[in-house]
Amino acid sequence: MKAKKKHSTMPWLIGGGILVLAIAIGIVAFLYTRKNDATITQRIVSISASARESYEAGEELDSGDVNVTAELAENGGTVELDPGTYRVEPELVPAHGHDFEITVTLSLEDQDELETFATVLIEREELLRYDIGRTEPEQVQAVLYANGDMEIVGEGEVKQYKSSDIPWRSDEVTYLTWIDPAAEVESMDYWFAGSQVFGGMLCPVPDTVQSMVQTFYQCVAMQSVPDMTTGINLEDITECYSGSGVKDGGVLPGNLKTAEGAFRDCVALIHAADSAACVRLANMKNCYSGCSALADTSTPDCAVNLAGAYQNCLNIKTAVIPSSAQDLDSTFSGCSGLTSVTGEIPATCTNLAGTFRDCKFLSGDLRINCSTQSLSGTFSGAAKNGTGLIIELVWTGEANSYQTPEEILQNLKESLEQQAKEEGCSITVKILK
């Protein structure tokens, strides 16, 4: 009798083991999927993000470059989100700057979008260093990067320079991106004057800065001004942006005293700098002269010298006369679009030569508190169009021994009327008692 052949159980054991392993893997995968599904099916209270300390300038960003954690409402637990479930902006690391902000947005059904932010540094290749400390040159340095960015680093007072001695004058600096809070910059005079490539200051003006004379003079590639409101000690911006490509004057700091020629010949400038906070700004001579695209004005009531301030600003329609004005020589001369003026000429004003010359649409009423005996040329070529201008004269000057106030006013009236008649201007003059 033949013995029965014995069948080996090993293949069955191996096959069973593989099956069990496959089932286990499936269960783990299912549970993992369920865990990530929880971030979508459960209500999320908030999200937070963590990123690298720095990213290379111009680097492409995607959701995988940022880790995002969600806090769940049901049990107070947290879970890491899959990169595909949220959106990261910007798509590219900025090409210029000290740092930038990453915005992470999570969009879910039946729930408002959630956002979180992370600020990270921008990596750039260092090119040059300039020692600019006042007493210890190496303690403060200007660092120029290969992409044209420049930053001020270090601790201590920064040296002041004449326009011809700026260390980086012959190098192509395109942006000022950061100033170390420990660097005490009192003067930024002439820093980028005459540069054809400088594009702007991406950091706020430090609170230590007192003077910005010709800082961005003729920087034609520069289109926007930095945040000046942080410059609480800034007093002088003489010709700071003159001839540059800026389009908006921004907001001026309250401590400012001098803005002579600050925006002169900025032909792309549309909006004047907001001067509402200014309580000491006395000198605005030629501040916006030649800004042919300027569409509005901003003149604080403390302004004293407004000689040529808005000369040849063709597109302004309304203007304000400050009560502190002393010099209005050619202030609105050539403002062919000017139609109305708010306020009156104060008694403090002694120079009205050519104030409204060629303001051909000037209309309405204008009171002059006269303290000068000459208004020659004040309204030459004015009020030729429009509804006509009514000038009201009041004498507020000192009396003299050879003319009474009435006689002075009558002479002024006759002089203005004669000029208006000769030039074809629609001007009516009244004497107020």
C-alpha cells in the first residue's frame, strides 16, 4: 500500500502572511487618509505655519515649502495638513528686499477661509561692504548685494558725506532694503542723488534721521516714496525727490520744517504729499514747481514761504491759502487749470508778485488783507475764462504820512482794473471797509 503524499504548508503560510501584511498596510493607509480627511471634514479653529529662516531671491514657492498645522474644534487636537490642501503666496520670493511675508490660505466647504502668515529673510549674494561709522568706521557698514540691494548693518553713528563723497556713488545700487535699528543715521543727504538705476527705499525712514537733502534727487527710476511717518525727527527734505519718477508724495512727518524744492520737476507726480500732520513746515518754496501732472495740493496752515510752490502745476483745480503765508511770489503762476482758491490772502503776506499769473480759469471771490501797496502782476493773465473773479480789498497795513488807507486801496483798485482791461481779464475789484 502506497503512502499518501504529504503537501507542504509553507507556501500557504507565506501567502497568508503577505495577505495579512497587505491588509495591515491598507488599514494604515485608510487610517492615514481618514486622519487627513479629518482636516477637511472637521471644523478647524485656526492654522499656523512654519517655514525656513530664509529663501533665495527669486526662488519659486509652492505649498511644500511651508509646513501648516491645523487646530481642530472637536477635540482641541492638531494635525498637519497635506501640502495640496492649502495655498501659499507669493508664488515667487521677491527679487529685492530684506524679508517678505508668506501668506498661507486654507479654503474649506461651509467654512470661512483661514489665513496665517510667516515672515522670512531673503537670501542674496554679498558683493561689497563700505565702512561708514562716524567714529569707528568698521562698526557700521553698508552692504551691497549682487542683485543691487543695499542694507545698513551694525551699531553706532553713521558718517555724514558731501555729495561727491558717497562711498557707493559709482556702484549700481537699485534698492535700499533695510537699516539696522542700532545704526544711528542722522543724515541721508545725497545718498542716491543722480542715480539712473535706483528704484526705491523699501524700508521706513529711521526715527534718527534729521535731514534728507537731495537723497533721491533725479532718481528717474524711483516711482514711490518710502514711509516717512516713522521719521519723527526729520526736519529737512530740500530737493529730496526733485526730478525723480515718484507718482505719490506719501505722508509727511509732523516735525518737518523745510520742503524747499522737495518734489520740484517730478513730472509723474499726481498726488501731493499729505501735510496734515505738519505743524512746523514753514518753507515750501518751489516744493511742487514744475509738477505738470499734479492733480491736488496739500498746504499746511503753518506754511510761510510759498514762493513758486505750485508754479506751472497745470492740472490742479483748487488750492488753499494758509493763514501764515508771507511770501506768495509766483505761487500759482502758470496753473492754467486752477479754478478756485479757499481762504484769503493774510495781512502777513508782503509779496504777491505774479501769484496767480496766467491762471486763466480762476473764478469766485478772493479777499486780500492788504499790507503792501503793490499788486503789480499778481493777477496778470488771470480770469480770462470761467465765470469771473471778484477781488475784495481790505487795508491792514500801517498808515503813512502821505496816503490814507482809502487812497492806497483806491490806487490798488485802479491798478488792478487797468491791467484787467488791457489783458482782457474778467476781474471785478471791490473795496471793503
